Amino acid sequence: MAKVRLNIEVSEEVARLLDNLAEREDVTRTEIVRRGLAVLKAFRDQIDVGRAHIGFVENPKSLDAELIGVLTPPTGVEEAAVRQP
């Protein structure tokens, strides 16, 4: 796949966050952005099938934590999820 170079402008706070995450994961800032985009894509894919929540679990039978308001689903997703069989 051909690569495209993108330049983005971010706040100093976001730049520090990228640097900290990259150091913690021992990868580049570019890889951190790629991973973030992969999470957003996975979330959107789940919205398409009626699942609009991201959660974290230690035990798959019990939700330990849920992300709320970070990746907001489009309007109407909650209602669509209820109507699905």
C-alpha cells in the first residue's frame, strides 16, 4: 500500500501526550496515531452493528470500566441498537 505523508498541528499538551505514550509503548508517535485510529475504526465498526459502548474487563462476564463521551456515537445509535433483533 502506498504511503501518504501528513502533517498535523496539535497543541503542546497533545504533543506531550503523544511523546509520553510513544515512550511508554516503545514506538514512534506515528505508531501511536495509527493505533488510535485503529481503535476509532473498531469503535465505528461496532456502532455499525449496534454496539455503541467501549468497556474494559478483567473477567469477560463483568464490566469493570466503560469509556463514556470520549468517542461519541452518532445521534440515533442508541435507538437503533434497541431495535435490532
